[in-house]
Amino acid sequence: MEILDVDLLAFENGSTAERRAVVDGVSRSLVTGFVYVEHDMEVGMIDEVYGQLEAFFTLPQENKDAYIVAGSHGQTGYTGLLVETAAIADVPDWKEMLNWGMPLGQGHPLRDRYPHRYGPPALPEADLPGVHDLLLHFHERVADLQTRVLRIIAEGLGAHESFFDEMLVDGATLTRAIHYPAMEQAPGEQHVWAGEHADINLITALPRATAAGLQVKTEDGWLDAAPPENRAIINTGLMLERLSNGVIPSGIHRVVSGEGQQGDRYSVVQFAHPTPWTILTPMASTVTPESPLRYSSIAASDALDKVLWDINLTENGKRLDATS
């Protein structure tokens, strides 16, 4: 079992045979919940984003704390160390995060119903002038990549390539910059950078990480995610598993510091979410006599709220004491 490497532009601009080969490659690779994608995002922009985010995480703690957004449940602004906790874990992850998404205008029904997902981004413009526009541009570029990858996945599931397009318009897509401090600084050996988990969303994109650590759970054990240069790592989430009736499993993964590995790790991931009022119902093309209906329907907003509780980001009633 291995993670395959596919070319997004071959799907978009290639011959019928080349398109089919990309769809087949993605479908075969997603047995692991992961695929590597060659893309057209600007390397220089990614370099700039990572440089600015590393500068943010090295600010004094009181500066970072100024970007905490009360009531956001980890969906906007800064989240400190030892807060997010894998759903199956009893101790929090050794990481800190900066979260942002695209805001919606006052009066938009999605913002009225889901204010903690669509409020104004709390980005460190006061400390890093220019970072606000840079990070929102980055968010838009990754969102474009995710929409295009989901078109390949839609075809592989027997749907029209535009199947996911509508549900992504004004979706609650979240970008998360993560700083994993060196493990020798952790308060105890029970902590890891990120415990074993599946993402809740449709797909997650990781354009780059600054160090090793991401591992994928397979039937053969844990596999290091090691993409070729200038590839994005794409992994599947629980919402896609439900929509595909289990044809595409969610990618189980963790982030751990290897034996003898030293230093920090930085990564920026983006979680592609549908609009919160999307009803996640298995696609008709995935329900067959050989693969009967496995999942009931649930609103995307409810599915996300349950996971936010599970991973300890619900501020008004945490599952675990964050100081554990």
C-alpha cells in the first residue's frame, strides 16, 4: 500500500486517456486516505507565507495571546499549546495554531447562523504588516487547488466533476498554521505533536511542512508521508467518507517526532468544508447491492460541532482539562 503522485494539470489539460489515468491514480491512492498532487501554486508565495508564520510563532507569548478570539472554538485566531486533543487521546497535542478563513459580509445568513466560523480573521497585522492580505491570498489559492482536486474525486465516484463545486461556495473552509515546538520542550513524555486522528472535513491540503513527522496509518502499519518536491499532500476527511458511502475512507494520520529528531516543525494545512447547512447524504452513485447504504444523513454543521467537542476546542464545556 503506497501513496501515489498525480498531476493535476494532466487531468485539466490532458487527453481523455490522461484524465482517466489521473482519476484512476487518485482513486487507488485514496485507499490510504492520501495522495500527492503536482500543482501550479507559486513556490515563492508559499515561501513568503511560511516565513511570516514562523515570525508570528516566535513573537512573545503576550503578543500571540492578543489574537485569541473568545467563542471561536479554535476556528479563528490563535490557539495556544496543550489545547487541541485527538478524539481518542487523553492528553493534548504539543502544538500551537493560528486559524483563519474568508469572512462573509454583515447580514449574510451563514454569518448570522454560524458566527464563530465566518467572523473577521484575527491575523497578526499589527505585528507583521502586510500579513493579512498575504494569508487571505494564500487561503484563496489553496481553496482553488482543493476545488480542482475534488473534481477528480467526483469523477472517480461516478458523479459529474462539478458535484462538489456548489457546496464549496462560501464553505467554512479553514486554514490552520501549526507550530510544533521541539519535543524536548514538552512537559511530559505522554505528549506528541498530534495524536492519531482523522480530519472532519472533505479534504485537507498541506502544501509543505518544514520537517518530517507526518505519518499515515495503513493496513501495513504507519507510513511516513514523504512527497516529491513541490507537491501538495491531500488527505480525505470524515465528511467525504460519509458522502462516498465509505468508498473513500478518511485518512488516519498523526504527527510525531522521530527518534533523534530535533528542532521545531511548521506546517500550514487547509480544511475544505462545505457550507454548514449542507446535508451530508451518501451519493447515489456509491450505493449499490455490493455496497449498501452505510451512513444516515447529517448536517455538516452538526458533524463539525461534534468533532470540535471531541477534540477539546469547545470553549464553554471542554471534554478535557487543557492543563493535563
